[in-house]
Amino acid sequence: MTEDLSKILDHAIAIMGTSEARLYEQVNASFNWLLGTLFAANGGAVVALVSRDTLPPTLPLAFFAVGVVFSVLMGLLSAVYAAKAIMPITDVRMTLTLLATGEATPAQLQEKMIALDGFGMIKWSMYGAGAFSLASLIGGMIAFSFTM
């Protein structure tokens, strides 16, 4: 392996490690904020409707309750996605290091990179649960406005 290629691989490994740490921090912060917001908004609406003196409207109550369930589901799917995705990312970083030392081939690196694409279903399920929670919040607000 040439010295130039070795320098490039060392630089790629360093950048990937920094990017990976920043990505985890960003995803963690944004999902905590989103999950907290959806849970608080839908949960607060459920509490507000149930604590009314009159009989609570059932349609808005159902929307907000479904929103709470989907926000919790989104949080669970986010944890599953993070747990399943960390191993292939670490494997790619290790393969990059081995490639820099000459103990791995570019074909092995490509094989490890392909393994990163196997988490699309979990990722889209997580996004879908968040979208359904937000849609439930909006639907509950619209249904509640019609009951007033």
C-alpha cells in the first residue's frame, strides 16, 4: 500500500469517527425532542379532555390517545434502530482500519458497506410512527375544534 493511500485512509477513519459521534448526538437530541414534544402534546390533550367537567368528546380523545401510542412506538423503534445500526457502522470503521494496514481488501469494505443498507424498514417504520403521532395530534385538534 502506498503512503498516499495510507494517509487518505487514516484521514477517512478520523473523519468517519468524528462524523459518527456527531450523528449520534444529533439523532439522539432530535429524537428526544420530537418524542418528548409528541408525547407531551398528545398526552396533555388527553389529560385536558378527560379532566373536563362535561363528558369528553370521544373522537378527539381517541385521536390524542392514538397519538400517545404512536409517539411511544416511535421511541421504541428509534432505540431498536440505534441498537441494530451501531454494529455495522463499527464494523465498517474496523474494516477501514484493516484496509489501511493492508489486512483487508476493498471488496471486504464494500461488503461491509452493503450491510448498512439493511435497516431501511426499521428506519421508515420509526418515521411512520412519528408521522402518525403528529397526524393524530392534528386530527385531534381539528376534531376538538368542531366539538366546541
